[in-house]
Amino acid sequence: MGIETRPLAGQVVAITGASAGIGEACARALHEKGALLALGARRDKRLRELVEEFGADRAVGVVTDVRKPSECNDLIKAAVEKFGRLDSVIPNAGTGFYAGICEYDDEAVADVIDTNYAGTVWTIRAAVPQFRKQGDGGDIVIVASVAGFRGGGNEAVYTGTKHAQVGLAGSLDRELRGEGIRVTLICPAAVETEYALGRGRTAGDSQMANYLRADDVAHAVVTVLEQPRRVRTTVWQLWSIHEPS
Ligand SMILES: NC(=O)c1ccc[n+]([C@@H]2O[C@H](COP(=O)([O-])OP(=O)(O)OC[C@H]3O[C@@H](n4cnc5c(N)ncnc54)[C@H](OP(=O)(O)O)[C@@H]3O)[C@@H](O)[C@H]2O)c1
């Protein structure tokens, strides 16, 4: 008997921000489970390397800037053209800065808002019509942050976008669950990725040893997707055992 899980083999999953960090870790974990992947990010070379590693019959890479709705649509379209359907979408692409509210320029502020919040909205708007067309539900797993539930020093704009993702997900859960579309927030605390390294922290920083690993987040994503369809997980917060909250 054992615990009932939902096999992911053959399921079609689209991931944004798949070229690095948490998105890449999700791609690897889902590939190991047998899922078929549509990988979106701006760095084409990294996407091509992943597709080569996974096999062109098991993955497709699509250069996607999530700030552009048409490119989010293209990612979903590529998944459906290649694999015939879409089972899950993981809006994960994100960016941020550790700096005071006036310490970075207008373009950088707009980039954080457009990538983290608008990019999540565009990605979901691209996927939902496909779920509806198929008529058998779907999964939206948003990689947000614990920053979506509290203030963060020197990361106000980023934190605001993460709160926005939380509000979006709570509303979409109400809007979509009647159609069998599950909406989950995966909310990690600090994770050792390029994001953490590139914004004011450096490799070897003693703080980093205490961070979560990207694989820890990927494990949560896989677990949520593997749950039987009668279960919906709305929020999963992940903290390192070492990190003070
Ligand atoms: N690391 C942490 O401490 C932490 C903690 C909590 C939550 N998170 C969240 O986790 C998510 C992933 O972050 P990460 O830590 O894995 O960061 P990362 O290693 O820097 O990876 C970010 C990913 O997002 C993609 N991306 C950035 N801007 C994009 C855009 N405009 N269009 C498409 N893709 C874009 C990047 O790909 P390209 O550059 O190739 O486009 C990359 O694949 C983010 O939403 C972040 O807020 C991270």
C-alpha cells in the first residue's frame, strides 16, 4: 500500500528562471521524476546545456523574459506544441537587491517589480487558458519567499513584490480551485544561489554555510506536485535550521 503519491512521469511542467538556482534545481529534480520540461529564462546557452543534458525528447528551452507577456505565452505554447499538454507551471524567475529604497536607480526598481510580480502574473495568465482547455485541473507553484510575510531590512522593493505574490496566490486559490487548479506558494528563507551570492554577499561568506540549498526548495516543489489531487498546499515556508528568523 504505502502513501499515495501522484506520479510525475510524463507530466508536462513549464518553469521560469530555469537557467540557474532554484529553477534549475527544480528542473533537475522533476527530470529525475520523469517529467517533461519547458524551460524558460533569458540565458539561451544555459537552457541549451540543460536540454542537451536532459535530452531533446524530454525538454525544450525557450528564451523567455518574463517581463514580456508574449514571451511567457511562447513558453507555454512551446510546451504544448512539443508535449501535447501542460500539467504544471512554476513561476520562479526573480531578482532583487540588498540596498536602501533610494540607493538604486529607477530601472533597477522597475526590473524587480516587473520580473517578480508582473512576470508571475504574465506566466500564470499564459498557463491558465491551457489548463481550462484541457479541463482536468493543473498546478501553479509560485516560488515566492518568506519575505512575502514580513518586512526585510534593505530589501523593501523586493519584499513588496513577494507580498504581492502572496496576495496574488491567495486570490487565485479562491478563483481557480473549483476548476481543480491548485495554487501553491513555496516560500524559502535564504538559499545559496547566484541571487544570494550576487547581491552583496560573496562565496565563502560565513552566513552562506547556514543557508538552504536550491535542492531543498526543489524537494518541496516535487512533494507538492506529487500530492494526490484531493490535497492542496497553499503555503510552504522553508527555513534553515541554523538561520535565526
Ligand atoms: N536565493 C534566495 O535566497 C531566495 C530566497 C527566497 C526566495 N527566492 C526566490 O527564488 C526565485 C529564484 O531565485 P534564485 O535564488 O534561484 O536566483 P538565481 O540563482 O539568481 O536565479 C534567478 C533565475 O531567474 C531568472 N530570471 C531573472 N530575471 C528574469 C527575467 N526577466 N526573465 C526570465 N527569467 C529571469 C534567471 O535567468 P536569466 O538570468 O537567464 O534570465 C535565473 O534563472 C526568485 O523568485 C527569488 O525571489 C530566492
